Amino acid sequence: MARFEKVIGFEAIKEQLNMALDAMLDVEKYRKLGVTVPKGILLDGVPGIGKTLIAKEFIAESGRKSFVIRKNKADGEFVDLIRETFNEAARNAPSIILLDDMDKFANEDSYHRNADEYVTIQSCIDDVKDKDVFVIATTNEIQYLPSSLTRSGRFDWIFNLNVPNAEDSEKIFSYYLKNKHVERDVDTMELARFARGYSCASLEKVVNDAGLHAGFEGRELISQDDLIQSCLRTFYGMKSTDKTIPEAKLRRIAIHEAGHVVISELLYPGFVDFSSINCNKHSSAGGLTTYRPNEEENYKFEGLENRIMISLGGKASVEVVTGEIDTGANGDMHNVYDQVRCLLDDHTAYDFDSWCHGNETAETVYSNLDRATGLEVSRYYKKTKQLLIKNRELLDAVIEDLYAKKTISYKDLEQLSKLRKSA
């Protein structure tokens, strides 16, 4: 079995860890080059992404006697445990110590980082520096640690682990579904696009939750719909069924979300992940549409403009379809005004009359910024409405599909997009 085969993703980090293992297992090769073998590695990232799994795999591959320190005692006793563990590791060298969730060893914050626990770890690392004791640590919030602890010489390599991307999420879903009884049409690629930005542990919960619901309903196989509904419950606050939403309100939500979908699809074809009118975690309006353009679009002027128009799509759709004012777009409008102000002020995208430059900024500049922001929002809103009117057939089709199914994904839009006219 190849090293780190159980770990999905993090290819660049695994390559670095393989280098550290090679240096650990063949010290003489690197000694001839006159280089120092790293003595400490720190893995930082949000909970549930596999830091401890990676650390355990690293320890297993090292073949060394291992020791694990987790916060499981009162402060004074825990400091003694740290010292005893390092002493024991030194007596059993070559060895390796795992400091799991090291940022939880003390109740400190970024302003008070000199707890006895961290001072003790620093001292112990220095004491075993020449005794072939390797230290690997995991943290969720590295900013709570003193910089003196995380410097080179104590932790030579620090890796920041991010949540899995769509490709890795697809592999993770496949892994967790491997031994489950599922229907043949389960599509892990589609599931991955419902789970962007969430941890491995969260994906495991989604699969288990879907199985529980299937079993409760007396079915022997887990379906794609079970898994999608589980994503919506776990990640996006899908509404429970104990409170019926009036059909008129549900349809209005569908009209609003369809506007976001259509503008997204026109500006970024194929980049909408899904849209649902059953979610309330991220939207006071009761719906949610997610899309993910290429990363480089976030830094382009055109990309910023597109995001503004996508945010305006919901409000514009309600006005185009019903002829009424959308009262569920408060969050969208705050977002739009923030983005337009960013273009005018931070990027001076149109002129220099609205640039606020600190305490010396004149009141007239603030007035210019407010006036220019309103004018630009109105211009973008008009442009957004024109796009929806031009693509009214697509808009109506998305509304009906979303209203009927409650949740649609990019797979549904692939069929509907044939109605699309150029943006």
C-alpha cells in the first residue's frame, strides 16, 4: 500500500510529508548533503478535514515508537504529563510525539498566548532536540499559539489544510459510500457540488444521515435524493416538514431564486451548483442558489460586476414576473451595495471623486460615494432586468422546474439551458 493511501486529497502536502519521512528513514543520505532533517511538523486547519488521520498515517509510516498527548487532565497535572511524555519519548528514541489539538491545551486567545502548557512544550522540544524525538502537532486555530513555539527549529514545516475541493469531495463520497447499500444511479459528482466548502467529517455525516432516513422509511437502498436531502439538512438548514409553507410564498421564493439561477447561468454557463427553495440557513428569503466561477474571476473587474448582477437577479426576477417589489431581497441588496462601494472606493473603478482616503477625506467625497453608489446600483439593476426579459423563456422554465422539484442542480440546468440566449 502506498503511503497516505487512506488520505484523500492534499497531494502537495503528502509529497512534503513523504520527503520528511524519507529524510527520517534515510538520515545518512541527507547528512552527506549537509542538510538538517526536520524535527517538527504542524498541521493546521478547520475541524474534521483529516489532520489527525494524516498525523497517524505519518506516525505509522515512520515505524517509530509513538506517544500521544491530548488535553485530558487539569492544568497542573497536564503540564506534568507533557514533561513525562517527552522524557519517556527521549528514553525510547528514535520516537515520535503527536500533540493532538495543541491549540486546546490552554484556554488562551491571540492576545494571551504564554500559558504554562505552551512554555512547557517549548522547553521540552528544546530538551529533546539532540535525542532523535520527532514532534508532529495538529491545530484548528494556530493564531492562538505563541510565535516562539511555531518558529523554525521547533516546528520546521507548517501546513495549512483546506476543506476538500469538488474533485476530492467526490472521492470522499465514493469512499464513504463504498460499503453502503445504495441505488445504482447515485452520482458522487453531483453530491460533491452540493458539498463545496465542507469537511470530510461533514461528508461522512451526510452519508450516514441519508442511510438513517432510508432505513426509517423502510427502504433497503440509499437513493441519490436521500443524499441530496441530507446535504440540504446538514449544510443549508433545509426546512422541516412540520410547518407548511403557503404555496403562494413558495412560488415567490422560486421566482426569486430562479432570477439568481438564470443570471448566473447566463454569465457563467455551467457554474451553478444547485438552487433550492427549502433552505433557510443562509437566506432570510427562504431559498438558496450556489454557483462557483473560476477562481481567477474573483480578481477581474468583469467578475466583480457579474457578482453584483447575480445578486440583483432575485429582486429583478420578482419584478419582471409579478410586476411587484420584492420584499425578500434585503440581504442581496446589502451585498450589492457593499460590492459597488468596493468598486467605487477601493478600486476607483469609475472615477476618483468617490475615493475615501482616511481622516483627510472631505464630506463631499462621502456624498459623492453615496450618490455614485446609488446610480451604479440602478444601472446594474436595469442591465439585470434586461437580461431576464431577453431570456424570459428560460426564466419561466427554471421557475416551474424549481417550484415543482423544490431543488434543482446543474444537471437539471443542462437541459433547460437550451433556452438560453446570449448575455
